Amino acid sequence: MRNRFPFFKEHPDLTYLDSAATSQTLDTVITDTGTFLTYKANAHRSGHSMGAFIDEKYHTAKEKIGEWLGITDPQDRIVFNSGATQGLYDAIQLATRRQDDFSVFVGGDFHHSLTLPFHSTGYNHCHYIKLTESGVLDLSDLEATLREDQSEVKIIAVTAVGNVTGTINDLERIRFIAGQYNAITIVDACQSMGKIHHNYEGFDFVAWSWHKVYGPSGLGCLMIDPKWLEKAPVHPGGGSVSAVSYLHETYLTNAQKFESGTPNLQAIFTLPNLLNWLIRNQSNILAHDKALAVVANDLCENNPYASQTGLITMVPQHGTIEDFTMLLDAKNIMIRGGNLCAEPLVRNISVNKGLLRVSWGAYTTKEELELAFTAIKEADARISKFV
Amino acid sequence: MLEFQNLYEDLFELEEAMDKYEFIMEYGTTASSVQEFERNSNDLIKGCTSSLWVKYSNSQFTCQADSAIVKGLAGMICDWYNQATNTQRQSFSINTLTDIGLAPLLSMGRQNGVNNLINTMKVLETGEA
């Protein structure tokens, strides 16, 4: 699979282990971006053949996403947006708008994008679901707090895979619990899409970004339950309506109603071929990711949680995050460190030091992980002399 | 006349980037400008990805940092500044680091931090003057 990523041919000297932040790009995405830019037209209502060609790609992209995720009505369920941050924001706005008696239950492994939009919504109560010792959501804690909560509406917001823990939350069980309380469910799937198999049916909102799935930057998707099509869009504007008068408007009846303005067609144009590759290679990608998690668990020291997929984090034994990232960068090894957009959890785990994160993709080799963990040990030995 | 190149020539004899960083970390343990002082937000350099504190009194800069590398780098800059002539101080900028080959060790974000350090030092110096 690695030979389908031009980055590695162009930069054979670099070891890229920051795929949880952004993945490298599949060759077809690069080619298709160029094709679009040399045949650029707008989708929807163009009336000319170039516009019709882009329209076809747009609809094909949604159909392919449906095929990939196993959903039958993607034109009604897939909303294109700028990325998961917008997707989660929009989901939270739709879920909380005109609600005045609701409580929120957020996974304790949350990314900032999953919780910040709630801060200004006026909830009765916000409960952060505890983590177990192995770093997954403690669903008995969720059930206990749901039982006690008296609010009319309950909203459960969770990550499918923690971007700090690298562990897989039990979405099947969360869906079951949510069903018992008729709760609205929001899933941040940024670290699970393209890495592990999940059944996302039955959740109200599922958000992810394509730049983490070997695709283009600036494009995300929000998968919605069709019942939310009854709601007015969070961002009303051109492209979301079927008719407008001076005083009234009629919104579209499919997911396009939540995509006002010209969508990121340059990025959407690349999805059909990317999705063909993802669908064709799905079992290999999942197996490869799982195998690398085993390797990382064997090599990593001082990791708070055993990785199940995609990434592993560790607390630096000596020095600071910056010392490690600079020293590894000196060896052309790209890893990430800091609060990982999950500051409360990272502060708790690391006693305010921050965490180092090694993350991988379909193109990563076992040798690259070995190189990185050897370099981390070398860096630690060098730093320990001076702190 | 004090030359930055002379002061840190040992650094540039090292070929391995990790060795250069180790030299910088070691420098931080001996730099005369690296001093213990009470860290407060007024002395924190803004725009650094890592926390760095710089104080100025009696025409001398002192610094502190959590990161061993940042401490060494800041110690180099403060040591140099403390010994430099007025003319050298006036012409000192991020480009001086680029000229002597230190810039490749600094990512763009860290170059911004060093730039903020240099600008802050000039403001502090002017303020006391």
C-alpha cells in the first residue's frame, strides 16, 4: 500500500508518524486535484456540461461513502463540510437549538472540538464519562449518571477512538444505552474512520475529516440520521434552498440543505477514487493497523494505555515534550507532542507535562516504528544528562 | 570584537543534529545568563511553543525555561547579548541566527519564538535605558 503514497518516494529520508493529526495523501487524490483545477466548474444548477460533470462526481462521492459505510441513503445522510470541527459544531447546534431542558454526557477522552461547542448551549448539567484503567469509556458510569439525570433531553457525545488513548470505545453498547434513554448521540469518528470497522448506523450524528483518511484537507463529513432533515440548517444560505421569496424560504429535503454555499468541490472531486481504494483495501488496512498497534505496544515504554489502533501516547520521562520533538525532528522523525487538543485528560495523565504521540497509517512500516522508539530512547538518554 | 560565530564554533563542528542539540542542552547548564529566579507571567516570552522566562536588570539578561533545549538556546542568545557591543546589539536579529547556521535547528514556530525573544530583549533594554 505504501507505494500508492507519493510522499514516501519524494521524501525517503523522512519518517512520518503523525498520521493521527493528518495522514499522507493517496496518489489518486493528488492527480484528481490537478484534474479538477484544470477543469474547474461549480456543482448544482450550472446547466452546462462542465457543471454536470462536477455534479456527477459530487453525487458519486456520496454514493461511494454510502457503499464504504454500508448505508443505503447517502444523499439524505452525508453532509459535506470543512472538517470534523465544523461537523461536530453543527451537530451540537442542531441537537441543542431550542432546547431548554437538556443534559450533556461527554466522553472523558474528548477532543476539544467535541466539547467546546457545548459550553455556550445552556445545558442543565454536563457529565464527563469516566475512563476505565485501560482507557475506554466506563459505560457503567454513563448508565449511572443517565439514570440520575432529570433533564427532558439527554445528549451523549463520544469519540469512537480516543486521540489520546488509541483505544476503541464500545459504540454498540453506547447505542444500546442511548436507545434506552432516547438520548441524542454524537460520535467523533476522526480516529476510527479508515482504521477500524464500526457500524455507525443508529447514531444521530457522526463526524470525521478526510485529511486523516488519506484524502484532501479542508473537507469533512457529518453523517446524520434522516430525522434531522426536518430541522432548519445551522448555516442557511445559497444551495440550501429549493425556493425563496421575499419573506419565506423552502429548504431542500436532502442533506444538501446543510451545505449552504459552494462546497469544497476540489476536495470532493477526489473522493470517488479514494473511496474505491479504501473499499478495495479495507481488510488489509484494518489488519495492518492492528498489527502495528501490537508492535507499538511492545516497543513503547511509559504509555498510559495499551494501543488498540492508530496511535500510542507516552509520558516523557525526562525533559519536556519540546525537547523530544526537536531531537526526533533532528533525526527526520515526525511525531507530535503536547496536549493533543485534549487538555484536561492529558494534564491528568501527564501531570501537566504533556504527552508524546506516535501515530501510523496504512503506509507505515514496522521498521519505522522501531526507528522512532529507538530514537525516543536515545533522546531520553541525552536529555536525562541535563535535567 | 565579539563574534557569535567564535562563541559557538564548537556547535558547528558537530555534524549530527542530535549532537548539536546535546551541545545546546549542555550549554544551558553552564550559561551564565541561565539563572534561577521566580517565574512570573510578566517575564514569560509570548509566542514560544515552550515556556521561556527572561528578566533584565543591571544591563544583564537572565533566562529560565522548562525545556533543556530552549534553555540552552536562550542562554546562548542572552550570553551573547550580555557581552555584545551596542552596535552588535542594534544589528542583532533572527537573521543573525540564520547567518551562522542555527536556523535549520529551529522549526518555523520556534523561529517565531526566538524572534519574539530578541524583540522582547530589545524592548526590555530600551525600557530600562
